[in-house]
Amino acid sequence: MHPITDPVLDNTTPEVRGLARQVFAALLDRFPDAVVTADADSIGLGTAPGYKGLVFTILPAARHVTVGFARGATLPDPAGLLEGSGKVHRHVKIRTEQDLDRPELAEMITVALARAPR
């Protein structure tokens, strides 16, 4: 785990903490040069610090981990994984490790990275 992400995970259950670490590792594996930022309750991965460079967010919740997609409202989503009604940002809830293995999620991550701000 990245050291700045630890405070975000400190107040989560061991199960959610473990899942959040898996989500972070999976995203970082696909986006190894990500600029990692954290605030009190979320982790950001982007091409630069701040919202302009943001590509993904990771937000631990009580029973799942939310993966946010900046500019996710424009992502193709034939499987209907994306949630939210924002004009720009959308998210996917990861409840189990198996959710990370969905090919539809992998495709969304690929498209989000291809569209990432440079």
C-alpha cells in the first residue's frame, strides 16, 4: 500500500480494508505512474494532483469499496455497472474480490485510462 493511503483505511473494518487494498493494487497495476493523493476519506489516482488530473477515486464504505470514475458519465457501460446520477463522475461498488475480476470493469478501466487527461 502507498503510505499516504493508510489514514484513509484506519477507520474501516478489516474486511473493507483488505478489499480497498486489493482495489488500490489492481488500479495501480493498470496505472503504475499514477499520482496518488488522499484526503480524510478517499484515495485519488490521477495524472496530476487535484481534480483536473483525477482518473479514479477509492472510497471505503461500511460494506463495500466505491471506485469512482472521473468523467465516468461518458464511459460506455453496456453491463450497467456504473452508479450515480452526476453529470461527470460515476462509480462502481466493489463488494467482493470477484467483482474486481469482471471483464466489463476491466474494459471501463481501460477506456478511462485511455481518456485520462495528459
